[in-house]
Amino acid sequence: MTCNRCQSEACNTFPADVRVYLNNSRTVAAPPMNPGPIITVCLSCGWSEFTAPPSWLAAGWLRPIAAPKSYSNSHRD
């Protein structure tokens, strides 16, 4: 595998536990989701990446929460 940042061939993969915080209560208190992703790390420059597992997507944790409508937008004088 080649690093996307420095083009080094010195990349390795590692299993990981990852917790994603989206600044709301449903993710702050949640434990890491299983299975954890496999992280690819460049051993030359430190660049890393992972792909969210299908179970994360199916759980809906990465979907944005709709912002509440403000009073001024929903009320006309």
C-alpha cells in the first residue's frame, strides 16, 4: 500500500477502537462501536485513515441531527 500523503510504501494496518464525537449527547456517552475499524498508518509520515464499518452506518450514528427550527423562522407577526 502506498501513502496518499508522502507516497511511501511503509504503510501498515492495525485493528483499533475508535470513538467518534459529533458534539451531541448520543455520541459523547457511547462506548466504541464494534467491530472497530482497521486503521492504515504510514510509518514514514504518520498519515492515517480508516473506513467506517457498515455497522456504524447502519446504526445511524454518523447521520447529522436536524437542527431545530428557530422561533423567528416559524412565527410571523
